[in-house]
Amino acid sequence: MKMKTKSSLIIGIFTLAMIFGTFTMIIGLVRADSPTFTVSPTGVDDTANIQAAFDDAIAAGPGSIVQLTLGQFYTNAILAENFYGTFMGAGMDLTKIDVPRGLDPEAPGVLGPYGPSLFTFAGGEVCISDLSFDITPEKPAELWYDPDPAYDLVSLILITGDINSRIESIKCTGHEGTFPPFPYIKSFNIRLGIECNYGTGRHIITKCNFDSLWGGISAYVLMNAEMKIKSNSFKGGTFGIVNMDNSYSKFEISRNDIQTEFLNGIWVWQIGDLTPSLSPSQWLITHNNLKVSNSADGIGLWDHTPIKSLEAVVSHNKIILEDTIYGGIWTEGLQDAFISNNIIRGTGDYGIGCFFAYNNLILGNNVQNVDASWVHIALLRSSECVIVGGSTKMNVLDFKGTNNLIVGMNNMLGNPPGPEIQEAMEQKREFLQSFLKF
């Protein structure tokens, strides 16, 4: 009976891997006579000109182009509903965008019909490329949240509704601001570079740079969606990529370079607060380079739903720990996952930690030179039917697990994490529970 359960696990995991291997998306707009609506900077508020170009492009029909020339633009909230076309600049670092308060501190702050997002694309099919955002004011938006006063931008680009999108060669730079209102971490003037929420469609984000933002890319409450996040750079922020409460969707997160010092470099969280009833979604997280410090995990995978809604393959990632009080990969409630061939090095409390894990295969990971406070790989809180295989140079803590199989490694029975680590984890959970209100 045990062998049947574990054989089924292996077959299921490799079937999932094959499914991910066929995950491809093509997004493009082709039209020989595409009309182009060109906007040049005026040196003052360019909002009206940019909005007029989008309105005209939408009226002209699918395939239209909104082209920003090189130079410095200043704009407030722009809304493009059912835009089937291309939005582009003259090149990264050639076309630059700030808000009017970057030019005049007394100018009105950003506040559009979808809240404080700078460019909102609701429905349609859009390609966005060759632009730089450098948002300089500490308070770029109007006051939009109380009792914790919020003057930050929620996102530079918001993708929502029934829409396909391709975003390429975009640079997003933030500065010090008012969010989050916590005394012990750095505050930013932008929460997210690119936000995809409450919708469906196919999305590709590639070759983009994110610097000094609270977070780089967020995708939440997507239904029947496909998303590929590939070859992007993230640094100077709290997390790189966060996915939350998505249903019947596929995600590939690959070949990104991520540096973060709080929360997670890559964070997938299925909790059900935003969508009460979630359906299974799939994640392939592979060949990413992550560097984490302070109080960050490299990759966090959390499934807090009553039924399994997070299916994951996590492989061939390289995670460098720089004196973080957490570790390389942390999972909670994860089922039927395949975690393999990841390299984790540096100084942290653990290499891989699994909390309430079930039917996972953890194979061939290389945890090197980790000054782990308690263990290289940990199976915690009634983890069950987990297979762990690797080198005898690594230790595995199997704490009160059931029907787990540890092959070729040192099995450390007992020895739960000490009170300091338990307290630190509890503090992090409490903070993460408060994260949703922002």
C-alpha cells in the first residue's frame, strides 16, 4: 500500500512536469497598415495628450500603436479600456515617465477610476515595450487610504479583465515613500511595478527591470489564465514576484534574477481570502537566480486552502542566502510537489523547510555551506508521504512525520526548531496575515 502511494506520487509529479514542458504562449498583434498615434513630451503635464492618443487608437480599431517619442514625460492616471494594440516608447532609458508631482510638488497626485495605478489596461490585447518609469516624489498619489495614510502608487502598469498582454523591455524604478507604514523596514513610493488581477487571458512579462519597489510583479485572482514571467531583474525591494489566489491557471517563472531582503523572492500564496473557493493552478519555477538577506525566504509556496489548489514543480534554481533569518525554500500545506536539483548556499536557518507537507518529492537538491541553525532540510508538523533523496552530507529533520521516506541522507529524528526560530516564524506569519489589507 505504501509503495502504491509513492509510485503514484512519482508518476503524477512527472506527468505534471511534462504538462509544464508543453506550456507555451503566443501573443502578438499583426496589421500591415497599423495607424500610429505619436506623443512627444511637452515639459509639463502630458496626461491629456497621452489619454487622447489612447482614445484615438481605440477608436481606430485593433492593431493601432500609441508611440511615445524619446524624452521625459509627466502623466497622471491613464485608462485604456478594450485597447487592442501596442504601447511603446523609443527605448528603455530613452523614453522616461514620471508623475506631475515629480515636476511640481503642488501638482495633483495620481488617482484614477481603478485607484492609484498609473497605466490601466482593462480588457483587450496589448503589447507594451521600450519604456522607463522613474517615479521620484515621495507621495506620487492623492491620499487614498485611511486610517493608515497612503500616498503611494499601487502599480505602474495594471492589467485587468479579459485581456492578453505582452510586456517587454520595461524599466520600473521607485524611491523612498510612505509604504509600508512599518518602522523596521524600508518604505517605498510604489507597491508594484506590474500588477495583473481579477481577470483572465495570456500574459508574458520578459526582459524588464524592477528597482526599489515594494514588489516587482503581482498576479492575483486570475481565472483560466496563463502567465510566463521570464528573464527579468528585481533588486532593492521587499519581494520580486507574488502570486495569490489564482484558479485554473498556469504559471511559468523562469530565468529571473531576484534580490530581496524581506518576505520572499518568489512567493505563491493560495489562501482563499480574495477568492473563497479556489481551483487547482500550476506553477513551474525553474532556473531562477535568487539572493536573499535579512528576513527573506528565496521561494515561498503556501497552500492554506481546504482542498489542494497549488501544484508546483520547483527545479534548478540557485538561491544564495546572505545572513537571512529564514532560508532557501519554505512551503506550507503543499501537496504533490516536485522540488528538485536546486542549489542553496550561504548563511540561513535552513535550506528547505516543509510545513504540513503531503505527497511531495524532494530530490537531488544541493544545500552547500549553509550555516543552518537547525537543519538542511526539515519536514515539520505532521508531514506525510514525503520522499527526500540526496547526499549524506546533508541532514534531514523528520519531526513527527508519518510514512516519510528519506534516502541517502542523515535522518535527524526529533530536535524541533528552537524557541527563537519558532518565534521568528510566528512573527513572520502574523505580518503576512496583515499583508492583504495593503
